[in-house]
Amino acid sequence: LARGGLERDLAGRHVVISAGGTREPLDPVRFLGNHSSGKQGYALAATAAARGARVTLLSANATLPDPAGVDVVHVSTALQLREAALKAVLDADAVVMAAAVADFRPAEYATGKIKKVDGVDQPPITLVRNPDILAELSADRARPGQLVVGFAAETDDVLANGRAKLARKGCDLLVVNEVGGGKAFGQDTNAAVLLGADGAEVAVPDGPKEALADRIWDEVVARLG
Ligand code: CTP
Ligand code: CA
């Protein structure tokens, strides 16, 4: 993948990207899921490969074609994504968590279809918290100097929420999207603000998801030793 004018500034690097949205099964016919299409994560994978990186893409239920030259690992649940991520980051220079991870999963999987019961209004589903993969990868870096990047979809006070989330997660960069009103999910364009733990604040105007991906890699390359 040669691209005019762009350096192969990720040559010799291994980057790990999660994409899509996890699904948490309830019973054989139902799951808890979200609207993430996987397009931003796939754009990150394709652009990193074009810049010379070895790329591992952890794809959660995205229905997009595997990008050329990228090692794709298909997962479904948050627990499967965590397991695949912990393994993939062992020799990674950077990891970008673009996937929408379910915060909760059903406490148990029903092997038969869950039925409602006449006269019982209480929903028969109990949820438990999923592990926070991004926080875990940030707290226990698999390698010294490994760069960890998160995403945040926010409404209301987008920047204040983003700054608070960056501090809470402990990652190096947070890509903050404003969502709602048809923004981001499933679209081919995306606008964002990149917040750095070092205080950086880079506004990326609405444009193709590949353009945002390239800006994210610019910030990653600038911070890699
Ligand atoms: N993330 C993760 N594991 C989770 C939840 C989220 O790794 N269990 C990652 C996402 O991949 C994303 C970042 O954390 O990179 C932020 O996700 P978000 O849902 O915005 O953060 P939460 O901490 O779950 O906050 P909220 O309560 O706003 O949903
Ligand atoms: Ca969440």
C-alpha cells in the first residue's frame, strides 16, 4: 500500500486496534449490543498498514471486509475482546481502543429462550459490569513506553467529559467524538478532538474517517520513542 507523499513512519512498529461493538448474549436469540459500525477502527487499521506498521485488528462484530495486509482477530463479547487484547499488546508499540465495549453483560447466559411470565412485570435479566479493557491496558503497560489511545463518544459538555475520562482511564491520548443527532455512528465522516495526557488538544474538523485516522497516527508517531 503505497500512498503518495506519506512517509512510512510506522515501519517496524506493531500496532493493535480494536474496532466494532461487542455483543453480550442473553440467550440463543438475543444480545445486548450497540450501533458501532467498525468503520473508524478499520480506517485506523488500513492507514497504519499504509504507513508501514504491522497491524493487528481486533474486530468485534464488524461486517466490513478484512483490510489488506492486516492480521484480523474476530471476537464478539467484551471478555473475548479483553483476552485477545491482552495477548496482542504483548509486543505492541501502540494500542488504540476504538471498539465500543459494552459496560455490562448479562449475569448469566440462558441456554433456552428467555420467556416472560404472565403477571410478573420485573424483567428477568440481571447485568454485571464488564472489565474496563482500556483502563487495564493503561495501568499495566505490556511494554515500557507503549502508547495507549482511547475513544470517547460524548454528549453535553463534550470536552469536560473527555478530559475527565482521559484522567480516569490513564491513557496517553483520548479521541473525543460528539455523538447524537446522527453524528459518528455508521457515518463515513467524523469530527473529533484529540486530548493528550500531556495537555495537547487537537481539533480535527469533520472529514473522512481515514483523515481522522491519519491525524491520530500523527499524534502517536510524535509520542513514540
Ligand atoms: N472501554 C474499554 N472497556 C470497557 C468500556 C470501554 O476498553 N469496558 C474503552 C472503549 O474502547 C473506549 C474507551 O474505553 O476506548 C471509552 O469508552 P466509553 O464507553 O466512552 O467509557 P466509559 O468509561 O465506559 O464511560 P461511560 O460511562 O461514559 O460509558
Ligand atoms: Ca461505556
